[in-house]
Amino acid sequence: MIDLKALENELQQCRLARLDAEAAERDVEEMIWQVQHFEPGKQRMLFIFECGDSEITGAAN
């Protein structure tokens, strides 16, 4: 037998995931536009890359 409440909850989770993905896509598209329209001397861009857990890298030092 199909649990309609569980199915409804799963569908709602899928909708929320889709909305999150669409928001992330808009953020990426905005960053791409900013990189494509970068004008040296007029603005600065900062790129930050996370390279893992800071506690692990800090312990090695």
C-alpha cells in the first residue's frame, strides 16, 4: 500500500531541493557575469577556496 503522507513529504522535499538548486544556479550565473565583465583597475575580485578542515591543516604547523 502506498503511504500518501510519506509520498507528499518526499515530494515537498524534492520541491525544496529544486528551489535550492535554482537559487544556486542564479548565484553561479551572477558570478560568471561578474568575471566576464571584470574591468581591471576599476574593481577587485577576491577568490576564496576552501581547502579542507582548518583544524587538520593547523595541526600540521
